[in-house]
Amino acid sequence: MNILLATHNFYPYYQGGTEVYVLHLAKHLLGLGHHVQIISALDEVDVQANGILYEDANMIICQYLYDETCVYGVFTKSVQTPHIYSRNSEKYANSYVNFFKSKSFDLLHLNGFTTTIGLDIIYALKTLNQDLKLITSYHTAFSDPKETLTFGNTLKEKPKYINHTADLLSYKLQLPYWLINPFVAVMPNTYLKKLPAMFNIKQLVKLSLESFKKLADLTDEWWVYSDGIRNELVNIGVKENIIKKERHGISPIFFQKKPTHTVKKIHLFSGRPIAIKGIKTLLKAWLSLKQDNSSELWLTATPISNDSRIQQLMNKTKLRTDVKWLGELNLVELAEVYRKADYVIVPSECYEIGPLVIHEAIASGCRVIASDIGGCKELLNHYNMKESQFITGDSDDLKRKIMSSGKNSQVIEHKVSSFTEHFERLIAKSAVYA
């Protein structure tokens, strides 16, 4: 088959969990004899640096090779707020038609749902091939207008029935849902371009929900990575027989070497240092601990943040000798760090879908401390580490977990799948790849 893998970002410009997943999926499909290309969003300067392949009034597209795979980088021009929420604009869809008219794809496999890889690209490819199949992988919480699957400004999982506008406003304004909900009932359901987004939020939320409903109607098959997300899709009307669930696989690099723990007890944070990843909670917890020579906190990031409150905490860590900022690491470097760590801390404050970091940590022989929400909670239960959960967002509870964590001398033996095993099982279940 001729396959287009669509992802929000991609190598070498971004290196998150979804990018790792899409890269290994592309390699696996190429190994099966399929023709595979990738498309992702890209900043304008990077598109121009690679040489412009296509340009019109709506977008600029370049082409580059990464790991012997063709990648299209797309910069969308002058995107309006309604387009961000609806993921649909006829003129952008027409631009995609013009770009792809000399190409033919049998399958579009979405690994995100954004303005760049939203309804526009689906409609365009279906215009060019009415028999096009669509698989959607649920990597981030794009069925939720605020993309966290949490409830309002709390750190609790989203209930089945809510007013989504009140939920979003509660989250943005940091006010109780019950206080916001009555006001939403009298808010206008219109969009006035000159008004700030907050005054148009009811209409924008409606566009977001409608766009996901259209995606669900167009999707031939869903790939999910946790029971929680499978249940989320079923609850919003997706047919259970088109949902294929398989826990994530990981790169074989994490299986290759035995752990080499250091004399000190090492706690590791591997991820982006942003609020929804729980960085404030983690730094508050660690900074409240008495500094000693027996343990350290390592973070695979740089101590720079656009959030002033996070930056203040980062600055305080520079006054201590038990915090090490390692910077961004590639997979080889990350695997070496895992080998030395005793514990990996995953303090996320959003509904993680099925975080790769937990699978990687387990495969590397680390124990895991994680927040008691979403995919973090589900995976700790799956790996029989329920006692390692802490109350999401509670720095005092996380501090207690850190203080009670002993030096990791026990061998961790849990079966973790490789990417190859993961893709083999999903493709075996798939009606589209069959």
C-alpha cells in the first residue's frame, strides 16, 4: 500500500513520544514492503531551509529525508482561531488537493489531530481517492476541547457527562466548575472576529466537538494504547469493533544492557518541563527535601521556562548540588541514563494516554513513581506498582513517596513489548492493514 503517516511534529525538529512512535511505525511498514511517507507541521524557517516544494496563499510545503524516509514539512499561513478549533477550512483543503493531485495514497494514518493534520488533509485525500482508508491513533487527548481529559481546574479525570464550555472556562480561569456552569447557559453561541477568544468560547468549543465527531465518522479504525482511552471512545459513540487496543512497545535499545546503578540513589524525570507534565509539583517536592549526599534528581531538560513560576523553581535548583539538568537527550543517551537511575518520576497532571517513559523505565530496571491519574495510574496497576502512586498535583504526597523510596537493589521483571512486537500484534488485529 501507499501510506501517508500524519503527525503533528517530527524528527529532527521534535523528539517526543509520538515522534518516536511514528518513526518506528514507518520503519516497520517499510520492512513489510509498503511505500511510506510522513507529513508533519514545521516552522516557516525550517520549511524554507529545506527548500520550498509547494507554496500558495495558505501554506508552504518542503520535502526532506529522515532515516531514508520522505517527510513533508508543512507551514500553514494566517490560521484563524475558528480553524484551530474546527481543524477544517475549505481553502486549506483545496491547497492540499493541489499539492497531492499527482500523488496517490491508499491509507492515511493519523497520529494527531490539529490544524495541519486535521479534517483538511482527510477531505483532500478522499477527494483524490474515494476508497482511501483512515486509521486514527489516539496519542493525545484531542477528543477533549482542552486536551487534558481532566475535569475543569481539578486534577480529576473528566466525568462522562459535562458541559464542555464550562469545563474549558473552569480550566482556563482556575475557577470551580459549579461556579462557571450557570454563566455558560446565558453566553452567546456566536463568533465575532473582533472579540477575544474568551467571548467566543462557546462557539469555539462547539467547533472542536463537531470536528472530533466528523473525525470519528470518517475513521475506519482506531488504534489505542490503554483501556481508559478505549472506554473514552466507546462512551462518545465510537463502535467498539473498530477500536484496536495494544499497550505501547518501545525501542529495543532499552532492552540491550543491564542496569548499572550508581552509589547514590537517582530519581529521574524524563520529559518536557511544563505544567501539565507536573514539573512544578516535582520541583516543589524535591526542594522541600533536605539536601544530602545520598540521592540526586536528574532531569532530561534544560532549566528554562516561559512560565515564571516554573522558572523561579528552576532557579532555586541551581543553588543545590543534588539536582542535575541533563539537557535534551537522544535515545542512546537516554538509555544510558535509565541504566543509572533507581526511580523514574512521572508526575503528569493531565490524562497521559499510555506514557512511553513508564514502559522504558520498567524495561531498564527502574522503579516508577507516578501520579494517580489516567494512563499513569493504569500502567502502574498493570506493572503491579500501585503503591508507587501519589496524589496528582500534591507535592507533599510526592515528597513522602520520594522519602520512602529505598535504593533499588531488586531486579525488576515485567514483560515490556518491543515496537516490533507491538506493531505485529496491532497489524494482526487490523482490518485495514490485513
